[in-house]
Amino acid sequence: EDAGAVKAKCKALVNVNVSSFEAELEALFRSMKSIREIQNILDDMEVERVKPSRGFTDNKAMQQFVKSDGVTKGVKHMEMRLWALRLEYLKGDIRFEYMPGTEIPADLLTKLGPITKHWKYVKDILGLGLMGEKWMKQKDLLAKELLEEGM
């Protein structure tokens, strides 16, 4: 549990989501596919991994919807993704957890902040927290020096 895999990807979407529900479902579905990809790589390399893998969402309603037996009307175009997510959840190998939008590294790409928050972002998005506290203290000192110099 002291190490992990971090995958980040950015690309333009070829479709337009017509609701926030659809956008959140699409994001969770893409997250599940990335988690599965990393799991398959680790399994092929015979690397022991912590189970279940965790994916994060900032939408509690979507998280609960995937976990429950609820259905909606008028979303036939989204049903395949919904059932794929539910199936992965029911298998127990992937767990979707809530994380506030203010803490999700990808959401921070749209927000400006002080340099100390930038270093936290760098640590989170690149998985640098896995390198230990000594390394992070050095980076915090550098951030403080840069802040004092007015950068």
C-alpha cells in the first residue's frame, strides 16, 4: 500500500454530453477502463496488487447510482456504460469512492492558487508522495523560498 500507479490522460471528446449526469457517467466509465488497463498490465507482469482497486468521483449521486439497483428512463444511450460500471462494482475488484472536487488532481487544472497548492498538485498528479516525506519536505522548502522571492 506504500506504492501505486497513477495514470493521467487528456484528450478532446468526440461527443457532447447533454446533461451533467451523462458527463459524470462517461467520466466514471473512462476511469473504470483505465483502472482495468492498469490491472491487466500488473497481472500480466505478475505484480501483486492491492485489491480492490479504487477510482474516485466527486459526484456522490453517481457513485450511489452505480452501486444501487436504481434505473432511469430515457437514457438508453447510456445504459451500456451504466451496466458495465455496475458489473465491475459487483465483481468487487474496483471500488468507486467519493473525493471532493477540491481534492481531485484533474479538477485543479482549472483552478489557480498559491505555489504551496501547486506543489501539492504536482505531488498528487505525478504520484510523488510515494517518494517519501524527506523528498516532500525538500520541495516544500523550495516552494517557500520561491514564495519569499516573489515568484
